[in-house]
Amino acid sequence: MADKIIVVDDEREIADLIGLYLENDGYEVHKFLNGADALSFVEKCEPALAVLDVMLPDTDGFALLRKMREKHDFPIIMLTARVTDSDKILGLTIGADDYITKPFEVKELLARIHAVMRRSETDNTPKEKKLCYDKLIVNLDSYELIVDGVKVDTPPKEMELLYHLAASPNIVFTRNQLLDEVWGFDYFGDSRTVDVHIKRLREKLEGVSPQWSLQTVWGVGYKFEVVK
């Protein structure tokens, strides 16, 4: 599954430009023009990295950085037109992982992002097992399924099956693969077990969002299809 990156900049052209390069680089990008919307997204679904502009219409990037650092430790790169050392020192002191000034080369920003992501990946802290899609949150840490803002009671194996499929969007899995990878190699049950669990998941998820769906690939198996 592609890493999520949020870009927070009140200049839409800059946000779109950064987003275009990041998407071409394989990331899933969420763009915000103000701090409130970005913070609301982060509280629902933690990104792999954030690019924050210092100058925002409803707050400044330093205040937003402090707010995010209260609960989250994902990498954050500050992006600003300010060039004073004091601003850079402030950003790094309160939790920024890097700092780049405008105007900038997008390729340089990408290089900084890659470097920060590599440093983050060397951290031994276990990553959260939580997937977020439009109107869907699959949290395997707490075994919670949130559909359109509502918690839906879901048996453990259904949760594990959905997480396994949604963690690899648009990848087709055979029934036997799913039995091995979700139920375990020592499971000797009928492959129809997978069909039953998929049917129950569809009853919970059918028609929730046009952006994703559980699909049957006839003669092969199943996939979690995401509209690109």
C-alpha cells in the first residue's frame, strides 16, 4: 500500500505541484490549504510524512507542528519563505525533521523526503496496523472497523481478511493464498470459508464509497479494488 503524505500549503499551485511529483513517485497524497483540515485528517489517519508551510491562513505552521507533535511522531518537513536561522532553529527544536525554504526545486524536496523517510524506516518502533480509505478505517491493532463514521462489529477473521486485502489494493489473491496468509498454513478447512467471509464483509461494505470495493475475479479469487 502506498505511503500517505499530507501537503499543507495555502498556495494551491504549490500544493498541486508537490502533489503531482509525489504521486508520480508512488505516494498517496492528501493536500490541504489550511491547518484545521490537515489536523482533522491526521487525527483520523496518521500519514507517513507531512510537508507543512509555515504561513497558513488559520494558524502558522509552527503552531500546527506543535499540535501534531502532541500525539504523533511521523516525520514533518517545514516549508517556508522565511530564511532566518531563528525560524529554522525554532522549527527543528519543536519537532520538525527538516526545513526547506522557498523558492525551492521540487527535486530537492523529494530528495529530502526520501532521506527523512529512510531515517524513519530505520526506527524499530512497530508501525500502526491501521488502513484508511474514503469512509473506511480498518484498525487491526484495536480490531475496529469504522464504516462511514460508525463502528461496525466484526469478527476477528473478517477483520484480518479485510486488512490483508486492503493492505495490497488492486492485488488479486486466490482463495488458497488467503487461507494460507490469513488463516495460516496449518488450516485445513474448505476454501469456501473465504467465500463466506467475503460475503459477510460485502454486507457491511457494499455501496459505502465509489472509491473502493471488494471485487471477485472470476476463476481466480478476490481483490480490494481502489479507483486510481
